[in-house]
Amino acid sequence: MEQDGNLIGQNMFMRTIIEADDGRTIPVLTMGPIGITPELKRKGYGKALLDYSLEKAAETGAGAVLFEGNIGFYGKSGFDYAGRFGIRYHDLPEDEDASFFLCKELIPGYLDGITGVYQTPQGYYVKDEDVEAFDKGFPPRKKLKLPGQIF
Ligand SMILES: CC(C)(COP(=O)(O)OP(=O)(O)OC[C@H]1O[C@@H](n2cnc3c(N)ncnc32)[C@H](O)[C@@H]1OP(=O)(O)O)[C@@H](O)C(=O)NCCC(=O)NCCS
């Protein structure tokens, strides 16, 4: 997302799968990170970018988007808890809180009759030491832990 030639926001999607309990492999998308430049937060740009990018994702024919996020923001764009669709998060014990794990069908009914486990695609896994090396290229900043932040 650009404003006056400056980058003010971004979002991305990646293909992944649900391993269905009946043995099928269900293609879905995952999403993120979505971000809006800090000085322009809470002005509606994030929701506009999210809704626009979901429309574009739907145009590719994808059936559903699943990912980790805060229902306070994503719920306004039609996301619900993935557990309500019968989809579980990989490696998360059944009794753990899964309220961070969200889902939106892009094709209504796409997940009807499906239960299974969502897999984060390999592209999202990074080595901590690679991240640290990359971050060293920027001026140092103090890491904060803010409400709604997962990591
Ligand atoms: C999350 C983010 C993209 C939202 O963008 P934004 O432009 O600030 O959001 P919007 O102004 O479009 O917000 C729309 C509504 O979503 C809700 N919302 C937005 N940010 C929220 C938050 N952090 N917590 C709870 N609700 C939130 C609010 O209800 C908001 O409406 P309101 O301002 O009238 O109350 C932005 O805050 C951001 O870049 N955060 C840092 C990166 C990040 O955490 N990305 C998410 C990774 S999963």
C-alpha cells in the first residue's frame, strides 16, 4: 500500500494445507505479516488493506485463509476462530487456548464437512540467528511486548 509514492503498508499470502482427518489434503492460504507504518496506525488503512488483499486472494480461487492473529482487528473483516470450522492448529495440545488461530472462508462452505490440522508453511520458519544477523543491519531498538502481540 502506497501513499504519495511512499510505502505505508504491506500484506502477503502463502499457500499451505489442512491435513484433513479423512486423509484428504485441503489447499488453503495463510497470510501475513500485515503491517501499517506506525505513524498511520488506527486510521483505517489496515482494514482497507486487509479487505482489498482478501478480495485479491479470493480472485485466485483460494477457498479459505487461516493464520494467527487478534480477533479484535481481523474479526471486523469476517474472520472467526478456526476451531469453529473444525480446524486445529499444528502442534497445539487440544486443551491449550487456540483463540489466536483464525479462519475466513473465501468460498462460502469451503470447509463444510472438513475437520483437520492446519500446517504453517515452511517459508514462515526462520532461524533465530538469521533474524538476529538481519536485524543487526538496522539501528538498535528496544524490543517491547504490547497487548495482542504473540511473540
Ligand atoms: C494490525 C495493524 C495492521 C492494524 O492496522 P491499522 O491501520 O492500525 O488498523 P485500522 O485503523 O484499520 O483498525 C480497524 C479496526 O481494527 C481494530 N484494531 C486495530 N488495531 C487493533 C489492535 N491492535 N487491537 C485490537 N483491535 C484493533 C479497531 O477496532 C480498529 O477500529 P477503531 O480504530 O475504529 O477502533 C497495525 O496496527 C500494525 O501494523 N501493527 C503492527 C504489525 C502487526 O502486529 N501486524 C499483525 C500481525 S498478525
